[in-house]
Amino acid sequence: KEIVSNEPPVAQFHLFNIDHEIAFHGKLYEITGNETLKKFQSLLLPVFDYVHNSGLLKQQSKLKTFVSHGGLVEILEKGTPEEFRNGMRSHLENHFVRLFESD
């Protein structure tokens, strides 16, 4: 909750902030106690940096509303594992659309 309290109040409409992503997803990996996930994040960070600075991402003309980090926290507290999986898919959807949509 502390991490998401530092994010913009309408985060569900913001595409990506690397600092928020690292803090939030890093905390999820820490909570699991899974060292492989934590190491995997450190491997992904240079890839994320490259993709976001290279121009590979297309500007999306219409963003869909997706599940914010705050929404994921709420699901973790009150929802089921299936609801969390679906929330995470929704959370990541706009990133994938920007990578794979055709011109």
C-alpha cells in the first residue's frame, strides 16, 4: 500500500513509469520469497530500458483502462488467486498492445 500511495491517483490511465514498476513488482517478488523472480527482474530492467528508449513502442491512439498497482493491491487483499491473475493480465495488456499492434 505504501508503494502505490506514491503513484498518481489515476494510475490506471498512465502507461508506464519505470520507478513505479520496479518498486511495485520488486515488492511482489520479495513477498513471494522467490529469488529467481527477483533475479529475473534484474535481467529484465535493461530490456525495459532499451524498449522504452529505442522507439520500439508505438504510441497508442486509444488506451484501454487497465488494472493499476492499487487495483492489484486491492485484489491481493480481498480477491482470489484467479482474480489476481486476471488483474495482472489486464495490468499488462496496454504494454503488449503497444508492442504488437500493426501500423
